[in-house]
Amino acid sequence: MKKIILSLSVLIQAQLWAQQSDYPVKPVPFTSVHITDNFWLPRINTNRTVTIPASFERCENTGRVKNFVMAAEKKGKFCTVFPFDDTDIYKTLEGASFSLAVYPDKKLDTYLDSLIVLIKNAQEPDGYLYTARTIDPANPHAWSGKERWVLERDNSHELYNAGHLYEAAAAHYYATGKRNLLDIALKNADLVCSVFGPGKRTVAPGHEIVEMGLVKLYRITGKQEYLNTAKFFIDARGHYKGYDAKSNDPWKNGSYWQDDKTVTNMNEVVGHAVRAMYLYSAVTDIAALTGDTAYIRSIDALWDNMVAKKIYVQGGIGAVPRGERFGDNYELPNTTAYNETCAAIGGVYWNQRMFMLHGNAKYIDVLEKMLYNGLISGIGLDGKSFFYTNAMQIHNSFSHHSMEPERSGWFECSCCPTNLTRLLPSVPGYIYAQKDDQLYVNLFISGNADLKIAGKDVKVTQQNNYPWDGDLKFTVEPKSSMAFGLRLRIPGWARGEAIPSDLYRFTGAQMMVMPEIKINGEHTEYEMQDGYAVINRKWKKNDVVELNLPMSVRKVTTLDTVKNNISKVALQRGPIIYCAEWVDNNNKTSNLVVPESTSFTTAYKADLFNGVQVLEATVPAVNIQADGLGLGTVQQKLIAIPYYTWANRGKGEMTVWFPERIKDVELLAY
């Protein structure tokens, strides 16, 4: 009887999946978008010419490549620190594949093929691929367990490695059309599917991403088993009996791994922030593919919780250093802020998926905040120095921050540098999206896109100097006159909304003045829908749309429930969050006060950080008297720079939040 019921259940599930759809909104592939932008194009070129080569070089110099060589030879000793070090090669290979798709490079293509040979040789006959065990199965890495998969729930990262392999294989296949890496990934995925599933081994993967990777392989192959297994891993969460549900310790209660509740009962973002972002991204993928409304309710609640209670003003997430994790609601300290770069990258992945699911601009508002601030702050302007964590305040006298304010070329756990290599070349793929006869313009990045709308060719060209100027120009060129809808995102910050929640707000009166839109020089009416200015009309060749977004300097405050920021303000202009750095402010920033009446001017500095808009104002600065027996204030110039540029000129103080007035003085002695 059980077998009959199970067979019926599988049949019903198969029928449901046979009816599945997908995301209603489709992104325009980055290969169809050719950017000429002064902000992003130099970064993508630096990633191609500096970051990717440096990453491969460091993978070789640190032994990551050697691990694959030894695994193929079945001799030697695993020579790096972590069992997930394999993924640094996979992630860089993924980024290099994205780059190849736009910038053909025979030398790079050949090098990737040589790495893929090493990966293939390291793969065991049944598809298992994990150098930390294969090199010496009798003496595997301490985190790996004596047998395959036995410590996957904890720290083995076997499925995490597999997930990044799948992501890299999908990118390489799409970029080159070659199956050499894809076939390795499929062989591994077939093994994973044979080991895990109903009636087989069950585990909630300790570090999520295998779920996202399996979905990508499913999209390529149409093999239902890949989607089934991805969903199985998600549904395995919240069932492990070895946790103490009453404990407040995230490791003991399972919340560190997002394993304390079933996914459909989750409503608060918890645990390791990168793992959380990858899990929620996968849940969103499978919700789109299966129409699972319980999944959708859960991810909607999770997103609301993150944006209303657990995100920093510059888009950083994961406040707590111990465990690289989310803290409690409103736990957003400045001096100990963690804000891992990988978490911001994961946040971009998740917000893009939420947009594709719901078609609402608020998800792109958050994506933009992360992208322009708390994500690219993780990479130095040289393209080869990095932040693992992204601070909110550095104080020379007392800083409890877990890192010095100095960028590093590499880390023992170097997930962030290699993750950046794969995110940056894909940025053009976040600019446009389509649904039926509606074209969404989400990001404002100069360049052109070749599209098909209702089966007809359309070219769209953007011309702007964003994020420094708000004058945006779009030229629409259908091959022949045709009707479709153009949806221009009007960012929340341009509508008086600091973030799509009440966590942050702009000070002063919130005048709702919607920007004017002109078509061919004439004012045009538009309707606002879900954060978009919607223009439905019959477009003809070389129609020009002009949109001007206000670029005033705004002060940002938080709810008083964020204790560290009571009576403090942050500074924002357009999508850019600003900070003050010691080098511009008399070697100190912790003594600056920004009264409510402070007004700022802006100046473009072409010779600073490859060209940035800076903010300037005259403010009180608290100083110690010469005799050391008192305090005084003097008026001095405050210069604020874009947050993402800090720590490119050495070590010193930095702050994002400024007190509006002096409330207390604490004397510290060292």
C-alpha cells in the first residue's frame, strides 16, 4: 500500500511540475547589452584584465590548483586551509566565462580548458569531486568526515563545492558552447541525485548553493531529477532532531544553518548571511518553477524582515562577526559591523529573483543600494585588493571591528575576491527585463541593448552620467514602428523613500514631486505602477525619452530601535551613500557633528577615485584643548566621499553616521 501511495504522490507531483511555468519577468541577457558607461565599464574591464588573472595566479600560488593535480594522482597532502578552497577555482572560472562571452580571448579560453582537464582528472569514476578527500581518502580534511557526506550538515562543504561547480559549468557552457565542464558537472549532479532524495540519504546542506546550481543544470538539460533534488534539499530543512530548539545559541538550535524551521515556516532572516541569501535565492527559483505558494509566502516574509529590520544603510547585511550572521531585529552596530562582501553579492542574486517573480521596483531599489555601495566597497580601485567585511565606522582610539581598515590581496578563506570575479561581468544583465510586451529599465547604465519585443527587433540606447547626474536619456529604435510598454524605474530615493520600509527615512519634509518625462522634447503623462513610470505607446525609430531624477543631498535617519544611530544622520545623494574618511578631515572623523541645519554642496573631482562627486559642508568638530584639560568645538570643512571608495588611500578613521548634536562625553584612557 505504501508503495502505491508513494507512486501516486510522485505521479501527482510530476503532473504539477509538468504544468510549471517560470519567472514571469525575464532578464535581458548580459550578452545582449553592450555598455559604454563611465562607472561600470572600467570596473568590468579591470575585472577582466586585473582581477581574474590575479585570482587565477593566487589559486596557483596558494596550492588550490595543486590540490586538483594531487587528487588526480591520488597522492600528496591537501595543501590549503579549507575543504571549500576548490570553489575559488570554480568561481573564477565562472567569472572568466562571463568575460569570454563578451570579450573573446583565445589565451584565456585555452587556459580555462587546461584547468577543466585538471578538474576532470580529479573527478572520481562515479562523479565525486572533492579534493579534500580524494587526495588521501584514508586521511581526509578534518572537516570532511571519514566517509562521504557524513559531515555535510556541518562543515564538509561537499555539496557547496558541487553547487559552485554547477554554477561555473552553466556559465562556461553558455559562454563557449563547450560541454567539457558541463559534462563534469552533470556527472557529479547525477551522483548527488543518486545519493540524496526520498528513501535515500537526507540532509539539509550545511552551506547552501547546490540548490541554485541544480536549478541551473535543470534549465540547461530539462532533467526533472535535478529540480526534484534541489527541492528535496530545501524541504529537508527544519527536520533534524539533533538541535536544541530551546537554545539561544545559533549553532545549537540550527538557525546558523537556516535549519531551525521548515522553509515554509520561516519569516525571519537568520544565521550565516551568505548561506541565507543562497537559500532564499534557490527557494525563489523553485517557487517560480513550481508555483509553490507556501514558498512565496515565506520568501515574501523573509524579504520584508530583512529590509525592515536587518539591513545597513549602505545595503550591507550580516551584522554579527561571530558566525558571519544576521543578529536580532534592529541589531545593526557600527563599530563591529561585519557586512561580508559575499553577503551583498548574495543579496543582489536574491533581489533580482524577487523582482523577476513579482515585477516590483522595490526589489531593484534594494539591489541598487547593495550594488553601488556595500558590494563594490569590497574591491579596491586597483582590482586586486579586497575587503572580506565592510565596516561602518573605524575609530583610531577604540575600534572593536574585527579587521584593520586595510585591504588585502587575498585571504585564507578567499570566497569574497573570487565571488566578485563572477558578479562584476554579469552587471549588464541586471539593466533590462521583459514581460510580454513590457520592457523594464531597472538600472541606469550607458550603452545599448538589442532586444526582441513581440518577436520584433528593438534597440534601446542609454546616455547618462549616472550615478553622479540624474539626467537620463533613452533612445528607442524599433526596426519598424510598433506598440509596447516602456517601464522606467523611478527609484525610491527619487520619490522620498530611503528604503522600502520605515527602517530608514530622509529628514525634512517629504515632498512627493514626481519627475518629469519628455518624449521627443515634449512633456508626456505617465502612470506609476509598482515603482515604474509606465509609458504605453506606438514607438517609432529614434524616439527619445528624457527623465531627470533629483540629485539633492539627503540626510538619512533610522528608527530609534537601532540604538547605535539615535540622533545620527547618514548622507545620501542619488543611490550613493557617503562616508567621511580621515585623510580629508584633519586626520579624524569621530569628532565631526552634522547639525540639523547643515547644508551641503557637491563638487565633481575628476582626479579622485577615477572621478567621484564629493559632498562638502562646514560643521562643528570637537577638539581636545592643547593642555588636555578640556574640550572645544571649531568650525571646519567636512568632506564626504562615496562609501565604496573608502580605504583606497591607507589606514585611518572612517564613519558613515554623524551625530546631529553632542549628547554625552566619555573619557577613555589607554
